[in-house]
Amino acid sequence: MMESGLIETINKDLAIELSPSIDMDELYKKLKEYCNHLIKTNFEKMVGILYRIDVNETKLKQVLNQNPDEDAGEIIAHLIIERQLEKINTRKKFKQTGNSEEEKW
């Protein structure tokens, strides 16, 4: 099942337009194609996206080095989705506490 808000978050952060009705397999495929396109045509933009999304640079380098025969676009797509899901879950966690900053004081 697709995490609520994942497509919207990816569309916003990557400035792309994926259909909200696509499944996870199709999402990976589209992101892989998009990442490979950027790697070949606009590497600086790819790096900027990874920085903005906050994909762990050390983890990215490690995974790429450990899988030299794997498609870099596919690896990056997985890391992007993983990071976006982490952010969504963190937001949910803090929303569920129901405490605002003012209430803490």
C-alpha cells in the first residue's frame, strides 16, 4: 500500500508530476528513469535534489560503492523514496503527540 502523501511529497520536492494513482512499482520505475535522465543530462540538478531531500551522502556513496554493477538511478530512486517515507513518518509521529511548542512550556 502506498503511504499517504508520498507521491505529493515527491512531486513537490522533485518538481515533477507523477500520477497520485500509481503503484509503488511504477513509482520506482518512474523515479529510476528520472534519476538516470538527470545523471546524464544535469548532474548538478540531481545533486541539488538529493541535498534538498536530505538523502544521506555517506549512505549514498556506500550503497553505490557496494553495488557497482547496479543501476545508479535505481539506487538513488530507492534512497529518495526511503528518505521521503522517513520524513512522512516523522511528521506523523510529531503530529500524533498533539503538543504544540507553547503547550510544552
